[in-house]
Amino acid sequence: MVTLENNFLRVSIKSLGAELASIYGKQDSIEYLWQANPDVWPRHAPNLFPVVGTCLKNELLVDGKAYSIGRHGFARDMVFRRVESTPVHAKFSLHYNEETLKSFPYKFEFQILYDLMDNKLRVSYKVINLDAGTIYFSLGAHPAFNVPFSGGENYEDYILEFEKPEQLSTHELDEGGFFSGSARPINLNGSTLPVSRKLFEKDALVFKNLASRKVCLKNKNGDKSICVSFPHFNYLGIWAKPGADFLCIEPWLGCADTSGKAVDIRQKDGIQQAEHGHVFETDYCIEIGA
């Protein structure tokens, strides 16, 4: 476990999946990150690579060949090497190997960097192309935040506040986790979405046409918040397991397959690429508000 700390936050990161395990607010003595109750949902904030969501038949199609790959890819279940660390910075690396090549036939290095800046944590992703040609991939974040933040509050006391007024439609998922091809409207009060247990009865909310690049989770009766900013991510997932005391705010570059529509990796929705010898870089930030 690696711990980063400044006057505002103490953050812990596991080598397994290079996954955040804690975001502790030192000013208010609050743990903001879901603590991975194995009886409810055993993860904190998995990093998704080289796919986001589920592939049809759990297969990734590359140049006409099918490769077996699980939901959200393999990175979240592999041990990363810590490359460097300071009190406020850490870099983790996953290098291609015989096992990854069975699921994803490209040579790569996947780096995840964490940087503390006052009350903000920046999470950066780098995909380094070590292959002879172009590589194709998706990636995403999946942080789960405690709701409520502290005792004496209710789940329904919380709201999601979008950076801009939105006309939202969620792209619906079927029972297998694939897009059904249909969408339904999600009603906002201006730029605010009330949080409720019923919100996720039909699985995650998936937004592909957001104007906002920042979403804040707040107690409508208080002054504490968690804001996730994702300037370079085109898709956003919002999810909670029904009945669980957390909520995930998930910036994505890519998403699940559409039911009955198997396509080559190059045609996958939201697919990213890195040319030979190039590095793909992006980041998002988690900010704790007083």
C-alpha cells in the first residue's frame, strides 16, 4: 500500500490494480471513498483497461480474431509495479506480458499516476505504445464515494450537480450489461439531479452527450462535496449497487458493446488509439470541498 499525504488529504493506493483504497479528509476526519465491503461490492475505485464495460461473448475482436476478455478488462485485477513515489506523488506501471497478450494482442505499458494538490487528487493515465503498429484501447475510471459522507444523513439528502444545465438521456443497458439501442430521458432540476435508491434500478446511467465536464456530489443540506472533473472524457457513467451506501462517478473513454452487434476493436464505440512510438495521456481530478 502506498500512502500520499498533505495538510488536506491522506490517500492510499493498492498495488493490485493501482486502485485507490482511501481518500481521507484530514480537515473534517471523513473517509470519502467506499471501503469495499465484500458482502456488497468488493472494490473501491477500479481502473478500467483495455476495455470499458462488457464485450459480446466476453470476446474482443481484433483483425478477425476473438480474444477472451472480462468485463472492464484485466488491469483492475493485475498487480502494478510502483515506479516512483514521494509524499504527494506516485506512479504505477503495468507492462504487457504473456497473460495480457492472450486477451489483448498489443504490446503496451499502462501507467497510472496520482498527484495530491491541496484538496485535490489528480489521476493521470498514460498508454505507451510498445508495439510495431497502432494500438487500440478504451480506458476509464470507476471511483465509488461513500453516501452519506457521515452519520445522521440519508442517501436521499444528496444531489449530483452538473457543471452546466443539461438535457440528459441515459443509454439503457440490458440484463447482460450491453446497450439495448434505446435511451430514456433523465429529468434534472436545472443542473441538479436528486440522488435516490430508485435511480439505479435499471443499472447504470450512461451519458454520451454531456456538455458538462465536472460533476459534484453534495449533501443538499450541508456544505461538503466531492467534485469529479474530467475535461478529456467523452462519456460518463453514474452507478450504485441497489441498496448500497455509495455512488460511482465514472469518466470513460469507451463503453460496452451494443447487444447483438459484435464489431472489431477499431469500430468500438469511443475507442482510442496510439500510433507506433506514441504515448496517449489523459487525466481526471477528485476534489474534496469544505
